[in-house]
Amino acid sequence: MVRDTAGRMVKRAWDLLDTPYRWGGKSVLRDGGLDCSGLVEDCIRTSLGYLPYTGPKTAHDQLKWWKLNHENRVFSEFPDLLLPDGFLIYWWNTAKKHVAHVEICVSSTVSIGARGDSRASGADWYEKAKKHDMRVKCRKWVGRRREIAGIVNPFIPLPIPKEE
């Protein structure tokens, strides 16, 4: 079951490759684009059939939520092993000293993430994103371990959240 879930998550990430980056974007249909945390939410929702959390809106808040609610899924130190597909990689902004980005591991050395910044906001967000090549992209993550704030395994069975 975990392998099927990870496979669905990775397939969804590949399907969203080249989607325009939109600051605060959580839905391709509603917002027209995604930011990094919106990409992760979309992929988790697609693979699990639901989203295990409702509060976190940023990569920083997502990692904080995982640490508070499912500490056994979060790894801050890890051996030099290659990560399984579907694991989440949270990245530090070393200048601002906080978690600023999240990507999905799609192979042992490659991740997919929505890359952009706050310029992709406002009424002309799409033109800005296109001009600055802000979109969902694939890149090698290996060799950048010192910048990693945390790794999350989202596939240990999660309780389905109750409707409030």
C-alpha cells in the first residue's frame, strides 16, 4: 500500500511539472498555479485521497506541523542513503534562518518543487512567473544536504481528520 501511495504521489508531481509558480497558489484549477507548499498539498491529497492537516499554509508551517503531530516521521539527521520516492525535503533559507521551501523526492537523487518567489503575485502574477521562469521544476537534490531542514516520510498510515 505504501509503495502504491508513493507511486501516486510521484506520478502527480511529474504530472504537475512546468505548472506556473504562483505565490500562495494551492490549486491549479482555482489559482492557476502552485507554490511549493501547494504542490506538496496537491500531491499528498492525490496520493492519500485526503489531506492530513488543514492549518499549515507554508513550508515552514508544514514542517512544524509534522514535528508537532508526527515526530516519528521527521528526520533531521539521516545516513548517506538515498531517499525513497515521495519523501518530502524541507529546505533552510540560511539568510533568514527558517524553512523556506519544500520539494518531493521523485527518485533517489532528484526532487520536484515549485520554484519561485513573491514576484509571482498580484493581478499580473502569470506574466511575472513566465518572465522569471518560475514554475514547477525538477532538479538534483543530492550534494546539498547541509541546506536540508528536515526530511518527512508522509506514508506511515495517518488518521483521517474529523470534519469540524
